[in-house]
Amino acid sequence: MNIPVILTQDDPKLGKRGQVVKVSSGFAGNFLFPHGKALPATPGNLKKAQADKERADKAIAQEKALAQFAAQKIEQTPLVLKVLAGEEDKLYGAVTSLEIVKELAGLGITLDRKSIQLEEPLRRLGNYSVKVKLHPEIHTTLKIQVVKKKDNG
């Protein structure tokens, strides 16, 4: 006999969290319920699941809006990095995503270093366009100008 249950976790075979699916009563009673993977589809649980889904959707929308705002700010803010360089415009060391994140933080833009999509560290003076992934759906490009630091500062 199949019974309806509400999934409390994403499951590749059954479905997404909050989804109501029909499973055998033995599977539900022996596996899903004891492992906290599902709840019985009672009116109270359905109401709670709907409220949880609405709260999660609202949080995702807010996260996306913040990412959109950050993308606009990044596009409007070219970054100038002053670094020590030697002959042929080669840098002493390299500019990594960590330095870029620190520099952006000084401008009031907070990012995780993993969101900076650097193929390899910047090792020469010049202008660069670096991809930034702020959200699964929101990407932008950061303009970076690497210039030689003056000897006196």
C-alpha cells in the first residue's frame, strides 16, 4: 500500500525537499521516517512544509537581489592594484584571488575568494577582466588594472 509523505531532504530518486511523494508504507515506516528523510503527509505537516518552502523561497530571492546589487557595484568599480614589479613588467610574486578579495573589501565589497574566477594568478602589469560568480544565476566581470608601485610608496 502506498502512502503520501513529505520529503524533508532532497533525494535523487524520490524528489526535492518539501515535495509530496507516494511511497510504500514499509519503506516510509522502516527507512524514511526513522532517518528523518520524510514526514507523514498530514494537514499540519503540509502546512508547515508550505511555510518552510515560502521562507526558503524568500531567502533565495533576497540572496539573489543582494548578488545583483553586488554585481552592479563590481561592474562600476574598476580595481587598481599597486604592486612591486621588476624588468619586463613581471611582478615580484603574483596577484591571487585572495589579494583581489582583500582589495575589494577595502572598497566595501565583501566576497568569498572562491567567487573570483581567476584562471591563474596575475603575474604581469596590465589590464585584466576577471569573471566573478556571485550566485548560481549571476555572473559579472571585474576590471583590474595592475600598475607598478612607486619606489616611495
